[in-house]
Amino acid sequence: MSNSIQEEYADEIAKRLAEEIDAEVLRQTFLESGWHEVVLSPMTWEIGDMVDLWVDENTKGNHWNYGLVWLFKEEKDAIWFKLRWLGQQQ
């Protein structure tokens, strides 16, 4: 592996690590502020797109997600999300 490729690879790993750390800090901040967490199981991209669309169309309060972790400001949104999507994963 050339030096340039090694540097690009190291930069990409550092970028991903920073993104994951930032996401965890945000997650903890939201949870400490009373937000409600729902963690989904792995799914196909197609189902993931359906989840994203459903959240945009069916929730009223603010929400945030990183991968399979979803946080909702409103408890009702988290409950409806669980009812709709946790049952789909079994």
C-alpha cells in the first residue's frame, strides 16, 4: 500500500470515528434532556428508506437518528414508532 493510500485510509477511519463520537455525544445530550430512544434491528436499505419516510410523515415532534438509533422528543412519537417498526422486525 502506498503512503498516499495509507494516509487516505487513515483519514477515512479518523473521519468515521469522529462522526461516531459526535453521534454518541448528541445521543447522550438528547437522552439527558428527556428524549425517548428506540433502537431498531438491522434491516435492508429499502425498509430503512420506508422508516425514514414514515417518520417524516407521521411524527409531530423533533427526532434524530444515527444508523438504527432513533430518538424522539415526544413520547407519543416514540410509542407510535415502536408500534409500527419494532413489530416489523420479528
